[in-house]
Amino acid sequence: MGILRVHLPKPSCYLNTPYKETVSFCAYIRGEGDRTERIIHIISALAEQTNGDAPEMMPGDLYLAGGLAAGKVIRQVYPERRKLKTEEERGYVRVTLPEMTIHTVLTVTQKEEESG
């Protein structure tokens, strides 16, 4: 059981990955009032661990507490822009993360910002 699960039984955001020594994430909120968005960076340390090689890998699934993500659009914005597949699961929204090499950036925004 991970340290987060021990000390924070129900985190608002967590990454379920088979590569716990390699893949991590960072999340923060940008904007004010009704125009806020959550920015999430998924980061692989594989290039550092292998002296520069960074093959594509499936990083796993990101889980966001329902209050953070329910009814919102979750999109990859870097390295390419696309809406991601989500599914509600036990009080969380599970985000199926796309294949990645070193860095992926996601946004969680309101529905009306879905175009583009």
C-alpha cells in the first residue's frame, strides 16, 4: 500500500501506474473564479534512469475525485491536443492516460470550454 493511501485514505487525485519508480504527476489550479482550470503534468523519469532513452510507455490511469472532475472536460494538451476517455468509478473519475515518452500535460475545464 502506498504512503499516500496510508496517510490520506481518500486522496483527491492519484495515479495508478505499474511504474511507481518512474512515473509521477504534479497538479495545480490556474485562473480565477469561473475561469479556473486544473493543470496536470504526467512525468516519466525513464530518460534520466536510462541515460537518454525514453521509449513510449503506458503510464496507467489517473483518478480524480468526482468533485474535481465530474461534468468537466479532461483533455491532453501536450504533446498533442485530444479529449481523453473517462469513466466514473467508486467516487472518482478515472482518466485513461495515453501512451507517453517523457512529459504529458492535461487540463480539466468546464464543459462550455470544450470546443477546440
